Amino acid sequence: MFRKFSELLLTDWRQNVKLGVTAEERMEAQLVAIDIAVRFDELPLACQSDQVADTVCYDHLLKVLCGELASHEWRLLEHLTYDLYRKLQQLLSDGCVIRIKVTKLHPPVIGLGTSSFVISDY
């Protein structure tokens, strides 16, 4: 028997991030795409109330993450993804399950289109 769940998907959120193995690479911010999925154990009350207070306000969520992105530098995609995952854990209620994928859109590797790292609770 399958368990029902609901999910909020935030896809292709593009941000400039200081990311790169070398200090030279981190000097100029690079464009990344971030995909976030938040699964709920139960339907958010907002499904019935139509009130933002009864759900995850993704505008607030993204503003907090934007502050994190603006105030740090990362050498590795894995560390960046983990830091964002940890921040999401702090911001969301215990009944939420998280999946986050961060994609470096222009990695400095000849012939490579993109590189991504995913952390998921499911």
C-alpha cells in the first residue's frame, strides 16, 4: 500500500555563488541552479484555508537561503549543498522531508555541461 504525501517543489532557483576549488575560481560568483522539494506528512492546512500562514512561505525560505549564499564561499558543491540542507532543516517543521539539488551551470571542466550534488531525506 502506498502512503500519500504532498510536496512543495521549488525548481531552477538561480543564484550567483562564490564557489570553486581555487581562490581564483571563487573570486567571481558563479551561477548555480537550486531545486528544493519539501514533502509533508499531512496536507498543509493552506490547502483548505488558502492562507500563507498555514504553509511554508517559500518567499521567506528563499530570502533566508539567499542571505546564506551571499555571506559565504565554498570550495565544493557538496559542502554548499550540505550547508543549504542544514539551513532548510532549521527552517522547516519536523514533519517535513527535504530534497535539495544544487547544479553548477558552468563548471570549469572542458566538455562538461553541468555538475550537480543532491542530498535527500527520501
